Amino acid sequence: TNGESPMPLQMKSKVEILQVLWCDSAGITRCKAVPATRLDWVAQKGIGLTKACMGSPAYTDAPSPKSGLSPVGEINVVPDADTLRFVPW
């Protein structure tokens, strides 16, 4: 990012939790909840996910046995600040 917070100032006092969503390789929407106080960190550094997260088939939350992936090791996913949306719930 350019150093500015991606969240408008008037929203900051209203938001408690960020939901960072992505689609995995099976087309399933995944989510990680992050305290809103971590927004600036997440916008710059991303969130940590296990490497195996992207190798999970649609029928289980474990890596496919033949994927060669394990829950050891992390990747960082940096959200696109242009997709930030405020939802009222």
C-alpha cells in the first residue's frame, strides 16, 4: 500500500473484526477473522495461512493425500485494498 490506511477514518471506530476471504483451489470461499486493530498490518504484510490450505479438496478440510502438502509452513496472502467493503453486521 502507499502507507495510508485502506479503511476510511469514519469506519475505523465502527469496525471490530475484519474477515479476509479468498477462494481456494477447490473454489471454496475460505475466511480468516482478524481484529480490526490489525488492519494496517494485514494490508501491508498479509495473513498467514498453512501451505496445505490450498491443497484441500472440497470434501474435507485436510490436504489431499497425494498433494505432498502438510500443515507445516506458512504462506502470506495480502488482500487487495480495493476490495475492502463495510458490511453492517
